[in-house]
Amino acid sequence: MGPGPAPPTAPKEAAARPANSACARPPRPANLAAVNRDTPRVFIAATRQNEGKTTTSVGLTSVLLEHYPRIGYIKPVGQRFVQVDEQKIDEDIILMDRVYQLHCPLVDMSPIAVEPDFTRRYLEHSNYDSLVQKILSAFDRVSWEKDFVLCEGSGHAGVGSVFDLSNARVAKLLEAKVIIVTQGGIGKPIDEVCLNRALFEKEGVEVIGVILNKVLPEKLDFITEFARKGLRRHGLELLGVLPLEPILSSPTLDVIREELPAEPLNDSRQGGNLVEEVVVGAMSVRQALSLFRRGVLVITPGDREDIVLAAATTLFGRGTDGLAGMVLTDGQRPSPSVMRVIEALPFPVLLAQQDSYRVASRVHNLTVKTRPGDRRKIEVIRELISKYVDVPRILSAL
């Protein structure tokens, strides 16, 4: 297929619509040019947030590059963003661009950032036409001279309805067919997929199939067999079943440091250590020693110097075979003699102001997103999609 149409120039802001018109379904603005129909595309949706859309996008892009050498990517409506050159760019855009060097303007891959007051401002002014124009213009620029465009939604099919740009509506505007990603299982996932498909169908959008994510490896064959039967009863195809990979939901010490936030107490170069298990050091040293092993994050009050010294005594010098790291809590900085030991430890030691319970709760509840530097995770994702997703069926459906 040939390249899409030439990228349009930036549109002028459309006049604001009356606030009371937001309740009605906004029509497609009459003055908008038709969206590029030449470049193949697919829209990755989900039954809820954090089900694996970005994981699917990262892995699917790797496989699609074997068929389409020039791929574009867009997340039309983003909710988690970072500041880049005074522009708010969804963090998934940063990931995709750095991993695959997509050669698309970041601002076009992330045209709309939902800031904290975005919904309130929309309900007051209802600038639907200008938002639609922004998405379509961005898509045309992203798809310019590309062989394929991967579109990623945000959350379930209805997310964005409050400002008239649900995932279902956006997929319709982009004239894209949809893949729905959901967590593994049979009953609940199929129920939720059918609920989401109903909204896509209401917008006239075709769902070409479903990918189940985070399935226990020992249940992979069972879930595959019966989920396929259940989905086919509703006219849906099972495109893949991804086994649970704990590494993909394991935060690194760098992520924990940023999220708490916490102060680094040593100059460790192991901020990428993955946390596979959390131990709260509220027990005796003897008990703690039995729990110290690779991948463990120890959370303990800063005045428990006995725990710190025990970790140093048993693990010092073992490099990446030791603990993932330590977080000292309550804002209590150890004594100068213990600080000298901490500074020599190979793994990161952080100081948080919160108490141990709050720190442990925040670590447990972290939403772990894949980052550009997570090379091990990205490689696992590529292997998962390549092995467990029926990409030829996806391409034939498009």
C-alpha cells in the first residue's frame, strides 16, 4: 500500500460549542478532511486500565516490522504524561519512540494530554470540533510515508466519554479496527470483552479479536481452549494468550525511588535491579537473615542499624547476587559509621520520609510501566508476542 496523504498544516482552533450541547452526541465536523484511509492501522484497546495495551503495542511493533519497515504509532488521548520541550507527551510515546526510533514528531504521536482540569474545561467550553481536528491532523502526520500505524487507546472502550472522545469514538474517527486486550481467565474476561465490544459496535467499529494477558503458565492450555470456545459463541476470535511473566510487573529500584520519592544514600549503579519480593524488617536479625536473597527489597526503619549491618555482613561484595535494595523509613538517617557501610554497598539504599507500613503499601500498589531502559522486560515482551500471538491472522483481518 502507498503512503498516506501529505501531512496537513496545523488547524485553527474551532469556535467553542455551547456548554449544554455536550450531552448530545457531537457530529463529525463538516469542514474536516477525510482521514487517511490508505495506510493500514489497528487500534489496541482493553477492558480496563493496565491490562497490557502497551505491552501488546511494544511486542506487536517488533513483529510488524518484519512485514512493514516503516511503522507509525499514536496514542490519541493520553492520561500519564511527561513534559518534553514544553509539550505534554504521554509516557508510552516516549517508550515506543526510544525503543523503535519511529521518526514521528512526539507532539503528533500524543496529540491530547488529559491534564487534571481537562474535563472541567471541556464541560465549560465543549471544544469537541477542535479536539477531533487535532487527532485527525496528528494521525495524518504520523501516517505520512508509513506502511502501518499502531494506535493505542487508554483504558476501556468508554474512557473519555465525559469529553465525547471515548476510545470507541476515537477508533471510529480513525477508521481503525480493534484488538481488545484483557486479563486471563474465561468468565469475567469474556463478560468484559462483550461489554466493551457493544460500545465499539455502537460506534460502527469492528473488533477483530481478543488477546488474553497474564495467564498462569500451568493454565495456559486450559484457558486457551475454553476462552476460544467462549469467544466464538459471540463471534470473536482469540488472537493470543500471553502467560504471566512476573518480571513485567516487578518495579526497579529507580522506579521506587521516584514514586516514593526517596533519597539515595549511596552511589549504586544497580538502580535497574528488579524487586521480586518485599520484606519489612520488623523482625529479629536472625529471622531477617533467612529472608535475605536475590530480588528482595528490605524495608526497615532507619534506626534498625542491626538489619542494615546484617545485610552488609552477609551480602557485601556479591554484586547482583545480593538484595535488590533497601529502603530506610521514618526519615531516620543512620549513624556516620553505618553510613560509611551503606556507601560501600553494591545495591541501592534509599531513605524515605514515610513509615515502613506506608512505604510497603506504596511499593505493593505501584502501577509498573515498562520504561525505555528496561531492556530485559522489552526482550521478554517481544518474545511473548512473537510466540503467543497469531500475527498473520491479525494482518489478514485488516
